[in-house]
Amino acid sequence: MTKVESYKYYGDNNYQITNNNPIDIHVGRRVRLRRTLLGMSQEKLGEALNITFQQVQKYESGSSRISSSRLWDIAQILDIPVSFFFDDISDDTIAHSPHLMKTRLAYNKHEENTTDLMFRHETLELVSAYYSIKNSDLRKHISEMVKSVAVALLEES
């Protein structure tokens, strides 16, 4: 194979670098969301999958692609259907899929949407703390109190 032929091979439209694919990032965020809501550590999920917590970090950041069999295992461990990982996928994320991007000249790197409240660290901490309260009546009262404060602040402004 000559140098030109080699270049053509790697320049082929079907050749894609898969790291940081927006859909992989979305799926990783959903893994992190569910794991955090369950109060499960990356170490615990890693143990259940027989992988290191560093590999779980790579999955959650989207830097490593999750195979379909691994995604199935994660869904079973986190007690959710596989479809959960694709729920709430934005049109922007879909539009940035390499499959759809291959007809475009440039790939705009997908940026994390920090305005999405469900993916903020603060939200995950709050939900985790909320569900760590074992008394369901107390949880309900806390929820009602927070909602009342939010309504009062909205009316105030």
C-alpha cells in the first residue's frame, strides 16, 4: 500500500474516531445520573461489572464507548431498562452524531449543557441526600417545604 492509498483509507468517510461522540457522552451521563440517584459509587459499579472505577469514569465521561453487552449489564445492575440511557436525548445531540455529521465539513465538538439542571452536580447531591432520608413522611414534608419556598421566591420577584 502506498502512502497515498494509506491516506485515502484513513480519509474514508466511513472512518470515524469514536471518542467523545455526543451520544456516548449522553449515555455516560445517564449512567452517572442513575448510579448517583441510587447512591452507588463508581467503585461499587465497577466491582459489579468486574472493571476498575477508572473504566466507569471513562464510560460516564463518554471517552470510552460502552458496548451493547456492557450496557445491558449496567442496566441490570442499575435496575432500569436499556432505553433509559437514551431517554431525554436532545435534538442537538442527535444532530451531532457522526453519522449525521459525515456530510458536513467540520465537526463541532459537543459541549456539556450546564443549563440542564438534571446533570448539575448540585442537583445530584440534593437528590442523593433526599433519598438517603429513610422516613418517607419526613421526605414528603421536606419536599413540600422546598416547593413552598420556591413558590414564595417566585411570587416575591
